[in-house]
Amino acid sequence: MLNITNEHLAKLELIKQKYLGNTCLPEPDNWKSKSNNEIWLKVIEQVMLVGRSSPAEKFSKDLELQKKVSYEQLLKIKDDENQLKKVIHEVLRAVKTRYASASIEKCRKTKALVHNFKVLSEYKDGPKGLLEEVSKFNTDKEKIKYIMSKFKYIKSKGARDFLMDLGLVRDAIALDARIQEVLKKIGIIPDKEPDKDKVIEKIKNNSKSYDEVEEELLLKVCKPLNLSGIEFDRMIYQNYKEIKDGL
């Protein structure tokens, strides 16, 4: 699906030499030191991120909104689904979350987060119980598929981002808009019609195609450059503007 040449690798090697040393990586298994609430808030942020990142950034800085939908607070109203929806919907709307309809009943993100909260609350130890289950899988792919099967509105990119942040996977790449743009600038993803949209739409809408693109990048880019997937991902994400401007 991707045409990766030695010229492309040479450009990425220069990026690695310049930016990898300044890249911050999540500590392996850092989820063990986090509270159930911290993990739950990451689930909320992943759902908020779909469509636009700024609402999740606002939410991450607003302690009052975080308190309103904290794991412990929602446990108190767990059996009142209407109240659960109301509280979650208000927070989504407060930060202008994309695709958060003004109507509670029509808001798919509200429904998704109510579902996700109930899934987590059914584990013996809540969110940490789910991650304990995830940690038992042998491969990163199995962990990613498990998260995708459990949560709504957290798909290929979101599941990888979530698990990388918590130190549970390393050979994965969250193919967000920033990484796609850098790959287009380098020439790995075609930058001309119709092939550009063909690749990007496949990444966006088809988990099998996403897996194939990720596997190609891990094998044909990360391996030759001696990078893990998470190193490649975070290096580009954290230094996006400088890398893009330099290409």
C-alpha cells in the first residue's frame, strides 16, 4: 500500500537524529501507578479527541469538569442512566466536543461514554481491572483488539493512543492527522489525487487497512531505523511543527 524508498528513510533518519533525543516516552506499565479516575479520564479524552483535539485539551486543564465526571462521582449515579447521560453530555458540550449533538438522545459520544463507563464499572477493580486483563495478552495487537472490542468510539487510532499512554504497548502507531501529514510531506503517503484520499480513507475507516499500513511502517520504517512504534509515533507527534516546517 505504501511506497517506501531509501530516500524516504534517509529523511526520517535525519528527523530521528534531530528529535528523538528530546522526545518524551511513557514509562512501561505506568498504568499500575494510576488511579481508576485517572484511567477513566483518559477514556473520556479519547472519545473527545475524535474529530478535533482542542476539546480534550480544554478538558485536561479544567479540574471542575473533571471532578463532575470523575469515576467516583459517576459510580454514585451508576444506576440512573438518565442522570449519567445528563452529566456526561453537559461536560462534552462545555468543551465544544465535536459530534456532541445538542440533543442528549442523539449524541453518540454521550451514549458511547455511558457504555464505556458501565463496562469499566463491571470489572472487579474498575478501570484497573480492565487493564489488568489487557496486560495478560502476549501481543500488542491482541491488546489493541481487546480495547476496541470493549469500548465504543475508541477505534484503531484511539485504542493505540490510549494503550501507549498507559505503557501497555510499544509496537504500535497512532496514525493521526499529524503523522499522516508528515508521511505525505516525505512522500510515503501519496500527496496527489486520487491515491492520497484512497490511502487516508482506508486508514480512517477500515481497521484491517489500518493494521496493514501500521505493519508496513513498523517493518519498513521503524525496523531499519531501529525505532519502536511508540518512539516513531511520539517523535513526530511532539515535534510536529518543527518537522513539518523543515520538510
